[in-house]
Amino acid sequence: MEIIKLDHITKQYDDGFVALRDINLSIESGKFYSLLGPSGSGKTTILRIIAGFAEPSTGKVYFNGQDITGLDASKRHFNTVFQNYALFPHLNVYENVAFGLKLKRTPEATVREKVKDALHTVRLDGFANREISELSGGQQQRVAIARAIINEPKVLLLDECLSALDKRLRKEMQFELRAIQKKLGITFIFVTHDQEEALAMSDEIFVLNDGQIQQSGSPVAIYDEPVNDFVARFIGDSNILPGEMIKDFEVKFAGKNFECADAGITPGEKVEVVLRPEDLDITAPEKGKVTVQVLSQLFLGDHFEIKATGAGTEWLIHSTNGVKIGQEIGLFFDPEDIHVMRLGETEAEFDARLESYEGDGEGDDE
């Protein structure tokens, strides 16, 4: 069920800067969403407009079908967890978490019970009397989340709230946030510039750049089927090669014709071909679809990152097996590993093309 809708939202500031350009998005109840993009892409502006901290220049914000564009932030059924947590240093954990309920003059017995439940949800049992200064960064973040969820919001907005944590804590908190969201069934909207965070936690991702949504969909769909050069480069590592469509399910790149899984593109049309580095299997030169020479190799713990050159381009390869600098190797990949992008194709055009040729297939599900 749709809980939030942004309808043709544009945000332009007095100095003429356009932060958002005709944004349309739909948020369903009970899911985990990420707004993902580089600095200045507009993701935090979207969050602020949803929260009511900023007004759009044009367009409407809907909550459960009702127009809330001009509604004060305090009257929206949303809570926000900020990047710096915004905890009160002069109050202890209990007092921070209870703050919102006490403002509403909630009976003390009810406050005690709700604080206890909220701290249990974020795994901070026994921390009620701790001072904020005595907590680690991860514990402070849990307090901020407990303070947000105790008011039972319909939507929880999280603005870059893992960015201040070290890598190990950030990984732990990714699991924590996802578990909390699943347990409570609250809609989470999470702002981040970290691709791994978005891919690990989200049901759906909105990828933004230059104030526009470049692509939306599940983490798997966005990773496997980027609609344009920006998404392909921003979401994970990619080999992006110039190519030419020969016909449906056949594309030319690296000087050869290859079977692929894409269709609906005009024969002879110039395209870009994406091959993810982890989809390239190293084999003997005579067994590879492409032959390359190794330029460099880095060991990154769980895999080797290998750079090679051949077939008129440089290649990035991720492999659990190491190679030797200067070695000639073959690269093997399946047709499904090749993703063909039309130059300048929009997400809507990509979706329409995908739907048209999938709908015409002989192997469609009944």
C-alpha cells in the first residue's frame, strides 16, 4: 500500500540553484528504501521535504492519499534520525528516549514501559541510566533510533546516520537497522552516499544525480541492469565498453560479436556494454572469449583486484585466484553477464523496452 507519494516535486533556491527536478516517487508501507547518490544529488533535500523541514517550489507531497505539502513538520507522522544523532548531552539515556513522550504529557508509568521496550528493541537493556558521554558511537546511534521509534511513527527518516561510524561498526549497524525495521514493520527511508549500505539493507533504491532520479528498483535489478553510464559506474565497479547492436541478443564489442540477453535495440545502433568485474572468469588464453595481459594485481582480503589490457581496452577483474604481472590470460563470460545500454536511454524507456521483449518471449510464466 502506498504511504508516501512525491508528485512532480521541484526545489529551486533563491539564488537560482535547482536542487530537485520534477521528482516523482512512490513509497510503500513497511519497506526499507534508500535514497542513494553523491553529494549534491538531492537526496537529503527529498528527505527534508518529506519530513516537512523544507517546502518544494512546485509539486505535492501526499501521505496516505492526503496532501500534506503545507503541513508543519511537527504534525506529520514521521520521525528523523540525523547524521549527528542530535542527542541531549545533559540528559541520560532514559531521559533522551523519553523526551518526546514527556512533551506529550504521557503518564510516567506508560513512559517507563515504552522506554524499556524501545531500549530492548535496539539492544540497550540496562543502559537507561548511562550518560550520553559514556556511550560509543554505535550505542549513541541506537539511543537516537530508540528515541525516534518510541513515538511509533508511520515513517522513520534516516539522514546519513551511519557515516560517522568506523567500517566495522557500520557493518554491524546495517544488520541492526534492517532487523529493527523488520521487527517493527515501519517504513524506513534511508539517505546514503554509500553503495554497499544501500545494496545491503534496501528493499528498493532510488539512485539520484543532479537532482533527478536516474533509476529505481531492487538492489539486484539496479546492480544487474543499470539504465545508464552513471548508474553503472556509481553502483559497484564496472567495465563499460563501446559497442554496436548487431541484432536482438547479439552485440559487438572488443572487436567481436557476442551472444547477449538484450533485445529491442535497433540493429547498427551504437551502445555501451557493461561487464561486472566479478563476472569475468579467468581461464587459459585459448579458452577465453577475450585475451588480455595482466597489468597489476591487488589482494583485498576476499579477492584479487586485477587490471589487464587487451582487445583495445583496459579491464578490471575480481577473482579469488591470483595471477602474475605480465601473464596472458583468457576472460570467459556468459551471455547473461553482458548488459547492453542504449546511449541516453531514460529509466522509463529502458523499462518499456524490457517489458516489450519479455512480453513477447516464448518462455513467459503463465
